[in-house]
Amino acid sequence: MYLNCVVPIPEAPGKISRLKKGNVVYIRYAAGRIYHPDKKYNVPDHKIIGKLTDDDPASMIPNENFLKYFSGTELPETIPDSKRSSCLRIGAFLVIRRIMEEYHLPEMLSRYMSEKDSGLFLDLAAYSIISENNAGQYYPDYTFNHPLFTHEMRMYSDTKVSDFLESVTDEQRVGFLNEWNSKRDHREKIYISYDSTNKNCQAGDIEMVEFGHPKVDKDLPVFNYAIAYDTENKEPLFYEQYPGSIVDVSQLQYMLDKAKGYGYRHVGFILDRGYFCKENIQFMDSCGYDFVIMVKGMASFVKNLVLEAKGTFEGKRPRAVRKYKVYGTTIKKQMYASDEKERYFHIYYSDEKACAEREQVE
């Protein structure tokens, strides 16, 4: 893949050559020599590192091989203005800009990074929303026909994006999250939806990447990340990243402490079954938090609850939840022998065909 920038042809005497094919002149680099036993001599091992530009015989457009053999070369950060489309897609940008202004995001970011970096940060956020993609190598394609937050709508290369993301420090990240959460209304009762996932990683020696329990097992080390979301106001609150060997059950208590540290007191949590265990439930009780959590269906007491309720609510009109085409019932019971309170268990039975037939009759 060719990069969206222009660099001088490297000075490597005896190793740089040109190969013309059609109307394109390729720049080759002799990365080594290969011995041919049948011919009994060595031949250069040529690698194409770019192609010649049309207007300058001393410049070329590099490709990924150029980064491999000339990694010390400094690539330009910006993309020439001539690469900008004459027609910009501005609709979604205007909506996103209005939202960012209402939340004072530009002002908040300016306290933690330079004007150039804060503009690029906002552009990357808009790019991920509009394009539904977060791959840095496609960001230059987005800048071609979209307005930007950077000064004078400056377009940056994917190399600059990579360097920028690597330069963001923990102090900047934590500072922004602290300020963001300090501006939320902590007096309001909200429910926080919290979930995590993991990603396989091939990037090499990264401290956070460890072998764990990936959702898609490719026999690779993974890293975990999670996000907490205010379901009442539809706002993201904070996120976490942690080593791949740490399971969801263990991470939950650290997240609850973090929510408490941000000042959230009148909150409940919505969690999936990955966080279900006796210790986590006791910890949430000790913090005084309400919670809704999906139980693990293989647990013995869950199986017993389902068997007790079986046949008492399925197909009965008062138990129909028409919006979701299910039947449901609620049981109040202790979760375990030493449980100090009775809890509400909601059991649902899915029967879309029966619900559809009942709706037609009624």
C-alpha cells in the first residue's frame, strides 16, 4: 500500500535503481543478494520501495517497504492541499460540532494538549463516528472529502495519527476523564451500563498484552478494555484498559471504586453475566449500589428457579411482554444460603410465534 505523502529518493549508492512499467517508474532498493546455484552467481534482491512522482525526478511516493528499510526517515505530517476534494460532506460534521460545543469539549481538550493536537483528536473522534471505523490508515481518505477541526482544516497523514496516539500520556487521559466526570450531575439517580471486551494483539512486546480468555481465541495475547455508560442521559462516563489475563469478575470491584472516586453515589449498575459472582454481589451491597445483572444459567440455584417457575407463566396473557415477544415472571428469593436479603429474579420465556398469534386474535 502506498502512503499518502511524498519523500526524497533515498541516497544509497549502488542500491537504488528504477524500473519502468508502462507509465509508472518504480523505485527499487537492493535489500540483499540471492545466490542461484544453477547460474553460480548472486543477483540483487530488489524490493520496490515507492514510485516516482510525475513532477519531480528526485521525489517518490513511498510504500510500506520504504518504512521497513528506511525507518529513520522522517515522513511529512501533512498532506498537500491539492488532495482535498472540491466537494465536502458537511452534514454530519455540523451535528457533531454542535454536540462538541454543547459539552465544551474543545475548551476541555485545550487544557491538556496543544491546539494542533486537540483539533486532530476531535477529527479522529468525528472520523470514528461518521465512518464507523477506527483504522488510522483510512483517516487520510476521510479528510479528502470532510471538513476538519484542525487549524485551517489541515490534513494529516496516517503516520502522524499513529505518532499522535502514541504520544498521548496517562496524565492527559486521566486529567480529561476527571474533568469530564466532575461536570456530570452527581445528585441525579442514574444507571450505569458497564461492559468489557478484549482484542487479540499481534503488535509485539506491549506491557498490557497478556494471554487470557479471549472471546475469539486465535492463540494470541489479548488486552481488555471496558466502558461505563450513563443509560439515563445517553452519555459515556469513563473507560478502562487492563491486562488480558485479568477476568471480568476481578475487574468489576476496581470499576466500582473508580465510579465512587468520581463522585457517583446515587447510581445503579447494569451488568452482563461475566461479572456474576457472590463476591461482586456482596461488594455492590456494601457500597449501597442497586444493580441489574444477568445470572449464569448453568448455576444450580438458577436452574432450580427456572424449574420451579416452569409452567406457571408461559402462554398466559397477563405475563406477556408484547414489545419483546416474550413471557415473563418475577420470583423473590435469597440468592445463596448466607444472603441477608431477598432479591428479585426475572425469568423470561421466548415464544415469538405464540405472541404473534395472540396479537392477531386481539
